[in-house]
Amino acid sequence: MAEEFILARLAPGHEAVRELPQAFRYPIAIKTCLTRLKNLTQWFNWLTEYGVTSLSEVTQQHCHAHYLHRSDLRDRNGKVLRPAAPATRLAAVQAMQEPAFYSELFSADRLTDGFVPWSGRNPFEVAGCKTRGANVTQPLRHEALQPWLAAALYIIETLGPHVLDMARTARREEEPARWTSSDTWQPRLSTAIRAHITEGVPLEALEYTEMARRLRDGWSEDDPLLSVSMNALARKAGKETFPHRWIPALRPLMEQAVAAVGVRARWGRDAPVVPRADGGGEVPWTEGLEDNQEVNYLVERVRTACIVVAALLTGMRASELMEMPVDACVPAQDLGSGRMRYRLRTKLIKGQELGGVWDEWVTVLQAHSAVQLAVGLKDPQDTSPYAFGRFTFIGRCASLRAWVNGPEGQRLGLAPIPDDPINLQITRRTLAMELAHRPGGLLAAKIHLKHVTVVTTEGYAARPGGTQAEFLADVAAEEQVRNQNLTLAAFRDSQKGIMPTGFGARDLIEFFASVDEELQRMEASGPGIKPGDQEVINLLSKRAKTLHLGIANYCWFIDPSKALCLILAGTPGADKPLAGMCDSVRCPQATHHLSHRPVWADSAENKRVFIGSIGRGQPTEKARLQADLDRDLRVLSEIDAASGKVA
């Protein structure tokens, strides 16, 4: 029965399934199938334990008893430890209820005809789970997002090319040819050792594990050859391995070489210098890696950084990242005027038929480059068609965070990463909130490296279809919450006497006054009634829907025919403002608030500096900048006057 049920959930379009009136019309993923099977197994084993040998004997009493049993977590002896999570209760109810919708398909056993556990109630209601509501996934704090992005981008852009070159060199090492005669071994090895002395090249260091083995075999800790890789000398002379019986004959020459040139790691010798992440000078990009295993560890750290950047800058789900093929990077499209559009190919799995469907994400250069680097770092022996394949994001991030916070990361000047939880739900939520709460979707403010700029392209605003449309729906929902909170904050400021300024201020102040009057009527309607924030938001919601964020103003896009940007562009019928053409000082729908004062103050200070640097031979440019400065100072004085401050 379990097998037939799982197959029916995987193939909702099958002719035998689609005829069932209550069957689900969307497929579930393989991982979800495994969860369903696990819960069915617990359900059936529980029935057997209580003497029920056929599903036809199951009653609502059995279902409720099993639900109570699953509502608590128990140890191996059956002792209750703590209440189960809502998701556990939900899974138990689903396992009992959903097979009832497919009873006609089952050939081995089935519930009594017409019996549906908790008939008329869905599993969410039974388990006490909310089917709708606010997104409870918390985004990364600013203090965590900034170092995560900074570290990942530094690793990709600064260390990535060096790691890629080292990995390719390590992988194309061919097995040396074997000597055809044992009579030539000593001259060949002697020549190889003397070459180190002549060229001043240090001998190759032995792996730590091999050094430990030598100590266990009786080598002295003071032996000058303890840390020397004999096999490296053999490879240079043309042989694969160095039998230890040759050591006594060559020991004097090898000790001479150690004294003359020393011993250094195999990989990363004389590593090129790179700028530190914190701007504190230059350092070698690596202090050396002992063996191929350490090279592989470093490769995986860089690939983890690629995953972090792709996740944080695209908002993809785990399934979409794991299904990304090696040819995911679609060639960049030149849109002219220096604008490039970057796309990534992947498969949409969630809610699709088995195997998924191809989809494209419009993204930014940094995410596109991260995927390219990850593909380049793949082991040539890895024949899987995926750029990343299956991975454990949380475990990878924990390892990368430990490396960044450790001696090597601090040597490179990377900011320590706080121990905040991070997973792919959090990265998706973080990007959605950043796009919703920043004018133009800027992420650059979260990156402490001044030479790195991460911005969203026009592709995000183009509202592409497919799975990216679902992500943008999350952004739109968060934008609405943001608008409501900003409108509420502006209203509360007006109640405190901190008024907006600008051409659109009078209309906004009149609207706030009408809301204030309505609140007073609500308070007067009955004793003890005092409207809270939610009641105020309800009154402000219509105006909040018209709010668009500018860099230095709020745009209340109520009447397109009055929008200065659309008038200048000759498109008065558009349904959105053109932020790039905004002139908030002259627009009748723009307002300036106290929160915008720092932007205008910075603009004025920059103009003062530019004016001071202009020579006498450029009076026209100086006059233009002076006019702009006067405008900025006028806006600042208006904001100060409206907020009750002395200009």
C-alpha cells in the first residue's frame, strides 16, 4: 500500500490518479517521499503493536491515539522527553489522512470505504499549524551578512585564481616513468639533490601524517631529514618512490642540502602577494600547503565561498543550486551602453513533475563568476553533470567560518564572522529583505571592502517568470510590510511635530491629519478604547501602497500624471516612477523626512569639496555646482525647520 501511495504522489498526472476526486494535483519530491514513507512505517508499526492487522479495522479512535503518541518525543524506553514540534505532529496526521484519498488505487489493503481520518479538517488544523501568516524565517543580521559576503567575495576574487592554478597544476602531474635500470639510481638522485643546492630551491616538506609515522618507526625528533619528503626527490629523479634502504648512502648529501636551502611546503612556495582584505598591506596568498590533500581542502573552501555567494546574491533554493549544471553560466548578453545581463541555468524541482523543468535566473556578475569558478575547480575525475552537486550547506559554512576566524583568515585580514545560524532559507529571506528595504536593491552597504560593489541588475526589476517570479513575490510582500512600517513611522513623527518637507508635504500632512481625526473618533466611541499600531496601519495602508523609496526622498506615487519623472520621460501613463530620473526638489509627489538628512548633508559636503578644487578657468562648472549646493542647503534647512532643529 505504501508503495502504491508513493507512486501516486510522484505521478499526479497518471490516468489512474487524475480520476480520483480528492487526489493531490501536484507532485512531491523524492526527499518528501522518503519522509512520507518513514511516517507511514511508524503508523503501521504502531497499529501492529496494538493488534490491528488490516487498515479496514482502523477507526478515528486509532488515529487520535497515534496522534497523541506522536505528539511527544520519547527515549528508547518510551519515557516522554518533551512535546514534539508542530512539524512532527503535522507529518503524523498527513501519513494517516492522505492515503484515504487514494484508497481506490490500493490492491493490498485500504481504509474502510468513505472513512477519512479527521474528515473535513486538514492536517494543519489538526496539528495546530498555521497555513498562512508572516514569514518566520529571520534574515542574517547586518553584523553577520557583511563579513559573510566580504569573506566569500574576497576568497573568490582574490584567492580564487591562485587556487585554480594550483589545483590544475596538482591534477595534471603525471606519474613519473620508472627507471629501467637499478644501476643508475644513485647518480640520478645525487644529481637531483645537488640541483636543489645549486638552484637554491628548498627541499619539499613531508606530510604531517608521514612525519608522525616516521616518529612511530623510531626516527629521532632531531633528525634533520625527519621533515624531508624522500618521494619528492625520487620523483624529480624520475622514479615514483624512494625506498628507505637508500637513505644511508645519500644521507650526507641530503643533510647538506637541508642545511643549505632548508625545507618548505610542497605547494604555494614563493606564493604571489595579494592585498589584505582589511587594506593593511600585502601578504602571500598562502603560506604553503603540505600535500595534495591540503590543496583539496582549500579547493573545497573556495567552492563553499562560491555556494555562499550564489545563494546570497540569487535567492535560489537548495534544490535549484544542487541541480545547476556545469554549463549553467549562460553567455553574458551585451545590452549596450556598458550594460551586461547575466543568467544562470538550473532546474526548478519544487512543485514540478519528477525531473523538474529548466529555468533561468537573471543575476549579477558576482554570482555568475562564482559559479564559473566552482565549475573550474571541479575534480576532472568527477563526472557528475552538476556544478555543485549535493552538499550540506550548514556543515560547509561552519567549516569556512572556522577557517575565516582562524589564523589563516586573520593573516589575510578577513573580518571574523559571528556565530549566527545560516542556511539556504535564511539566505533567500535575507536577499528578499535587502531588495525590499533598500532603494534599488543595493547590497553594497553590507560589504566592508570598498572596492567591491554588489548591486541588482535591471533583470530583477524585469519580473522574469519561473521560480524567480516566486522569489520576487516574496520581495513584493516584504516591500509592502516595509512601506507600512515607514508610513507608520512618518505618521508617528508628524504626531510629535516632526513634519515632512518638499512639494508633496502638504498633501501628506493633510492625509495624516485626517487619520489622526479618525483615531480620535475611535477613542471617543467608547471608554478604554485606544487604537494600536495595527489599527493605525489599517488606516494608512492605502497610502502605504503608493510609497516608493528614493535615495534621498519618499515618492508617493498617487497620480502618474503629476509625476515629474514620467513627465520628463514622456510616459505619463506608466504605473511606476522612474527612480533614475527623480528630481525630488521639484516633484509634487516627493517628500523629504528627517531620515533623509544624512544623504543631503553628505551631498552638500561633497559639493563643497569639489567647488574648492575647481580652478578659476572653469567658472561655468563652478556656478553649476554652486547652484546644486544651494539646493542641497535649502533642503537641509527645510528638514531642520520642519523637525524643530536649528539649521
